[in-house]
Amino acid sequence: MPRIERDREIARRRHREVKIEKLIEKYMKATAQADKAVIATKVRRLSPFYNVEERVTAIKTQQKAEQKKK
């Protein structure tokens, strides 16, 4: 039985989220600015309005807050 269009949309969205998460992890580990630029370009190709820098700073502040709680 074929998939319903809504199921395809949800599957695409979930796959996109996983891809972006992986790319953000790579971005955080990258040291060279050239590597970061390439990764940011890939993220923008997946989701044009996604702000990589803003997301990375949010993750870092969240990690710092978790470390302070411990």
C-alpha cells in the first residue's frame, strides 16, 4: 500500500532534522573557518532560514548550564 502524502512530509522533516543535527555536531567540532563555512552552506541548503551560529551558541550555553547544576 502506498504511503500517504502527509506520511512522506513527516518522514522528510524527520530526516532533515537528523541531518541538521549531524551537521551541527560536525560544525561544533570543526576548527578551520573554511570547514565551518562549508558545513553552514550544507545546513542552509537543507533549511534556508536555519541560523547555525545562533543554534551553536544556544547549545553551548545549555551545556554550561547543565555543568553548573552538577
